[in-house]
Amino acid sequence: MEKSKKIYELIVAVFFAVLSLFFLFTAFNTKSVASEGMMSAMDFPKIVLFGMLGFSLYVTVKNLMTRRERTDDTASSKNRSDFRTLITSLLIIAYVIVWKYVSFSIATWLYISIQAKVIDPDLKWTNCALIGLGISCVVVLVFKILFKVSLSEPLLISLGIIH
Amino acid sequence: MKKVVLYATQIALLIAMLMPGYGAPSSKSTINFPTREIKLIVPWSPGGANDINARFLQPLFKEKFNVNIVVENVAGGSSGVGITQALSARPDGYTLGYASSSYLALIAQHMIDLKLDRMELICVAVEEPITMYTKANSKYSSLRQVLETNKANPGSIKFGKSGTFTTSYIFSSLLQREAGTKFTAIPFDGASRVVTEILGGHIDVGISNIGDIMTQVKEGSILPLVVFAEKRSPVIPNTPTAAELGYDVFSLGKITQASFIVAPKGLDPKVKTKLMSMFREVLASDKYKEFAAQRGFTIPDLKGEEDLNQYIQNVNRGFEVGAKEFPIQ
Amino acid sequence: MIDYFAIFGEALKVVTEPQLLLLVAVGTLFGLIFGALPGLTATMGVALLIPITYTMPAANALGMMLGCYIGGIAGGAVSAILLHIPGTPASVCTVFDGYPLAKQGRGAEALGWAAFASGWGSVISWVVLITLAPMLASVCLSFSSPEYAALAFFGLTIISAVSGKSIAKGILSGLFGIMISCIGLDPIYGSLRFTFGNINLLSGIDTLPAIIGFFSLPEILQGCTGKGNPQPLSIALRTFVPSLRMQLKHMVNIIRSSIIGTIVGIIPATGSGIAAYIAYDQAKRFSKDPDSFGTGNIDGVIASETANNAVCGGALVPMLTLGIPGDSVTAVMMGGLIIHGYAPGPSLFMKNPDIVGAIFTCVLLATIFMVLFQLVGIKFFVKILSVPVSYLSGTLVVLSLIGCFALRNNFFDVIVGLVLGGLGYLMVKGGFPIAPAVLGLILGSMFESEVRRSLQISQGNYSIFFTRPVSLAVILLAMFVIISAFVKNFKTIKAKKGRSQSGED
């Protein structure tokens, strides 16, 4: 098995194990009553969670038991793409925060522009900004104006630009 | 002396002018509302009975006042999310919420931190009578038969309801307590499932709003047994009320399944008055009345703000007591 | 009995009325756009049409809504195939094979097939609707909680079919989906489960934001690592209109998927997502080459798209014959009918053959428009693939997150999409299949609540599942699926062990 895949598999399996343990803990600490002979509110989730715990432990143990194979990852290119994924993830999180608390349209414009530059550093900033502006205009036009999706614009509202 | 009278009248006039809504006749023309579209938040997914009732207001507002009402569905949390959003909007009258008794029930359960005093009431748009029914031409033709059967053989009547802590839940609990018997209750996700199960003969009786069984009543495939309201419903005039059958289902207070328009607290009184009068006019229109008759709901006749607040508080109090007396397991 | 002459007369009137034709076309186009944009569903589209169509004659209003319905379900294929974003739960299964096909440069072909498959599904269910509707009404009524529970159980067994190589990881992923579906108010007692005091969790995690997050974000995160090279596109008409011979070749699959879709549509409160999953599973099972499913087998796209559009005709059966909505879209449509003063139900056939005729004709018209529009549109749609990755990635993130938001206008759903998207990325990297999680999410709550409801009906007696014929039949079918999957899994492991010692993954 590929080294990176093995690590990710372990992370997910452990995560699922911890998650199911946490939910089990919650389930056992939630009062759940039922009329006699019936399943109570937490019975079904408990069954599912025990199943989840069992399978995640199985996957974890199996993962640890398989011998790690030597893979000659060409380290530099691999690291670089992992780095890009990380940056993109952070960008997306930042985007969502700005969307919520500042302005959807501005956040979208900034995000698309910066994202393009991250993926292809050879692009010129001005190009990124202009194309980003174009795309976000279309998005705002379609969703906000045409289909009346109320995407939050606290900044623009407080500035009195829109209602 | 003359001067005193003059001053007094001047002061009185001044006070009168400062008082919202009462002052000089010109004050009515000074509020310029609405100047743009009004957002009406419906706290359910598109397609439910509440959503359709709310959307019906759109053409009426357009026709009467040339005002656009934009319905926005903010679903989630048994209507809690949408109404919370509506009530936390800027109180300028351009954001309203389409709340229902479900929201009041949610408050009464105290599972989530919600309070009644955070809203301004604009109008009660819909009051849906609750009815208990069975399949037409089945074993049962009256409520008495159903109750007797269940008494003879406890739990033999399978009783379908939609949702858990609802207006129907309170009424059915009260009925069962009054009659001294207990059905086997089966909660479904929606009223249309209850109707399907009744038609398929899988359960014996069901309970829901009249609107949910209108089609089947007209077709003659479902027989309403009792109406949980103070008066008989004009759409099913042959069905007796619970009181007529000798069961008091209003002992907790006047609980109804109502839908009402709310605005965030702190609304300009002038805007509120304007909104209230606009809604009153729309609700009194023939088209809306015709729609109400088709959907099987009524429009409660509430005179002023007092009436409105009283109405909603009654329902909420009923739920509060109901939550204590009939806790859901 | 249906008065076919009256209905036929009305149908003729409809076809010769240019205004109505235009409205059906506009409705269909509107629906296609709605379906193709993530987060905007056919249900929303039809709901938006209610106030617009209020002033029109009832037939025109219905025509527009039906167009939107049929277009809305079919349109989901576009974003599913080209972008790996299922616009609606109905098009989840289209992603499995449609997207790999697009990656291989056969996007236009997949879209062409999707258009025709949707068309066939719609037409076949239409035939069932106009000929058998009154007789099928009893099918809807025979379904009660034990049957729903059995159906959900059957659906969950499909986890084995969409698990890929490792069945343990597939089951784990499926259980995770079921676990998510447990969040929120308990369906029977109304007590809180895993809500942690958050009002947004009261009604649980919504399916669509979860699906969008699960499918789109991992794909974008994986794709954003390099410049990528847009493929050269060949978009001659010949390449994407499947020939008649090819259509005949896949006819068995088309008919099977249509029947599955129609039946699932007739059963109230199910929906096109389940239909597509079952049809996909069956197509894989009957295929001569089941291993190619998930890597770009056109039969997967055909099964999914045929079935989800066949649901349309099926869902109209309970609406017209019993006055009960078959799914969420027909629920909105019923509201529209009522606003126009018609009570949907059996007497509609007697009292208003004009409306019934209009519905029958408009379904067919909308289907034709839908296929035509899609074929015209394909040329433009596939241009998306020639957009450089640098700009496409960002735009897709924006579209997906709006998609999460737009369904309920609730910002919490964006966070749901984001969290599950991040988890989905790790899962994909670790070789966990996503499809079982989505299946668990769609079916988990249905399975649980129907099982518990059945037990309430039987007062705790489990025999209720085995003493009712329909329920028993479905359960036996599900058992067969499970056993055959295990036998097959066992065989492949054995074969693998025989070939090499490299271990499974």
C-alpha cells in the first residue's frame, strides 16, 4: 500500500473511532425513555455507533499490522501539491468567514482571484483580479439577483449601498 | 385664563402629534412604507402547507398595493431557525416571519432557548381546525365507536399523528384523558403519510389539520369524526365538535393551529400600523377568503393589537401547560 | 374508468395552443437551469413558479410546473457529469460513472446519453401513468411502515455494491452516514439526539449540503494541486447523440431502470435518489462487466438518469389518483393545483378531464423539450471543461458552497458542507468510498423510523416484517444481495491471494 494512503486511512479510522466513542458517551448520558417493549430514542444510534466503533477499530488494527512499504515518492513535487491543498483549504475557510461577516460578493471576488494565483503562480495578479471579478459578478447576478438567494452582505448593508 | 387654555391646548396638540399613529392627520402620509420589496421568511422547506399559504399572499399584495413579497424558505429546527433569523433582522418592517403554532410549541418545550417576547405580531393569517378522522365505510362511523372499541380492548385502536409535540398531540392527549382510554399512537413524518396509512387500512384513526384531508373528504374516502374547535367547520359542517360530543379539549386554554406573521421587536409603530392594516385588507379580500375555503382553514377575526397578543399568548400558555401535563417520552 | 376520449380531445387542444407550448418550453428550460446549478432543486423551482403562474389558466400553470419538474430532475446530470457536483440527491449515482467518463474526454457522450436516458425514463413512466394509473393506486396503499422499512433495508444493502474494493471500509463509511442521519429530533418520541444545544441540529443534517460537501470538495482539493491540462474537445453532433442501434443495445437497462424508477416514484415519500441507487445497483449486478462500474461505464449513467426521471411519472400516480403527493415536488405542484381551485384526486378524472389531459400531454411535451434543450446545450456545457483549473477550482468552491446554502438559506449548511467536505477529502485519500456514506445518510433515518414505527404498530412484535408479503419479498431480495456480495468478496479475496501476496487495500 502506498505510504500516504496508509497514513490517511489510519487518520480517518482513528477519527471515526474517536467520534463514535464520543457519540456513544453522549448517547449513554442522554435520558431516553420508551414505553415498555419499544426501542427508546437512543437504542438505534447505540447499535450503529457500536458497529462503527467495531469497524473503525478493525480498520485501524489492520492498518497497523500491514507492513509499511518503501515508496520512493518524489518528495519535492509531492510536498508541493500537499502544500497547495493545505493553502486551498485554509483559503476556503477564510472565504467562508469573510462571506459570513463581511460580504459575500467581496469575499467571492477575493477568493477566486487568490485561488487562481495559488494554483498557477505564473498568472499575473491583474489578470486574476479581473477574471475573478467577472466570475463573481456572474455568480452574484445569477444567485442573488435572479434567484433571490439571500447571500449575506453585512458590510454593503451597513455602508448603505444595498438594503 | 385665556392664555392658560391656549397653552394647554398647544401642549395637548404637541403631545398628540408626538404620539405615534394618533397625531395630526398628516402623519399618515409621512410614513412612506413600503418603498421596496418585503421579505417574508417561511421557516419550512418549499412545498409545505405553510409555504403555499404564504406564497398565496404574493399575488394579493402585488395586486392590491403593488408591493412585492419575496418568500424566503429558511428551513431547519422545526421552524426555529427561520423565525429566529426573521426576528434578528433589522426591525424596519422589510423582514417578516411566517410563524406557526409549531414555533410556540417549540418555545413551550424549553429545549432550545427561545422566547415569546422577542416578536411583534402583525396578524394571524390562518387558523386550521384540527380533526380526527377514519377511513370512510370502515368499521367506525363515530368517535364514540372508536373510543368504545379501545376501551373494550385497550390499545387496539392504532392512531396516526404527524410530528411529536404539536397541537394535534395536545388535543388527542386531552381527548384520551377525558375519555379515559389510551390509543396506540404512531407518529409519522407528515400528514400525507397519515392519510395514506388510513386509506390503506394500516391504522384506524388519524389526526391532522382539515386542510390535509380536504381532497379525501370531498372524494368521500375519509370520514372526519370530530373537530377540535369551538365551532363546527364550514367545510365539514356535519362533523360535530369535541364539546358537542361531551369532551372538553380546551381545558388548558384556547389552543389552535395558527399561522401568524411576525416582525422583529423594535418596529416603528407607524410601520407596524401600516403593515397591520395592509395585512388586514388582504386577509379580508374575497380571493383570500375563497382560498381559505378551498384549503379548509379559517381567518380568526381579531380586532386590534390587544386581541392579537391575547390570541398568541393563549396558545403559548396552552402549550406550556400541555408540555407539563403530557410530556412526550 | 378514465374517459380517454375527453382526455384525448383536451390533449389535442393543448398541442395546438402555441402559448402553452411556449410555457412548457420555458418551464423546462427553467427547470434544467435549476437542476444544473448545485443547491437549487426542482422543488424550489416549482415553488418559485407558484406566484408567477397564479394568474394563468390552470393548464398553462401546470404545464410550466411539469416542465420545471422534469427539467429539474434531468438537469442535475450536467453538474454531476462535468463537475463531480450532484446538483440534487437524484443525480448522486450519475456522478459515479459520468465524471470518470468526462475525465476520459467522453463528457459530451455521457451528457448525450444522460439526456436520452432521462427522456426514455420519462416516456416509459409516462406510458405507465396514462395506462395504469388507477390500477396502481392500490400499490401506493399497500405500502406501510414494514414495507418502507424493508425497502430501506434493501437500499442499505446496496452499500456492498458501492463499496469498491474494501467492504469493511465501505460498511464503516455507510455506518457513518447512518450516524449523521440520527442527529436531530427523535422521529418517534421527539427527544433530542446529539444536538448539543444547537438549534440548527434540531431537524438534523440536511442531505443536500452533506452530499455536495462529500462529493465536490474532495474532488476540488485533489484537483487544485497543479495546472492540469484541459483536454481537446470534440463536440461534433455525432459524438454525443447515441445512435439508434446503441440505444437498442442498452434498451434492457433502460427498461429495467424505468420500471424501478416508476415503482419507487409511485410509493409515496421515497424519491428519485433511492430510485437511482437501486437502478444503478441492478445495472451493475446484471452487467457483464460489473468491475468497470465506477470507472466510467456508460450503463451506470444510463441507469441512474433513466431511473430518476422515471420517478416523475410514477410520483404523479398517487397525486392524480389519491390526492397524495408522491414526492416533495409533486407536493408543491398539488399546492399549485389547489390554488387554481382543483382538488387532485380520483374525481379529477371525472370532473376535470381537461386538467388530466393537460397533465398527460404536458409531461410528454416537457420530456421532448428537455431532451432537445439538453442536446443543444451540450455544446456549451462541455466548454466548462476547457476552463483552466486555476479559475475553475475557485469557481466550483463558490458554486458548491452556495449550493449548500441556497437550499435552506441557512449558513449552518455551509459549515456542514465544509466539514463533511474536509472529512470526505481525508476519506478519499485513505481509500474510503464516499457513496456508502451518502446512501446511509439518505436511508438511515427512513430505516430507523420505519422499523420503530412498525414495532409500534405490532406492539413490539418483530414478526410484522415477515408476515406481510411485500415486506417479506423485499427482505428476501435484500438477503440475497448481501449473501451474493459476501460470496463474491470472498472469491475475489481468494483469487487475489492466489495471484499475489501484496495484500488488499
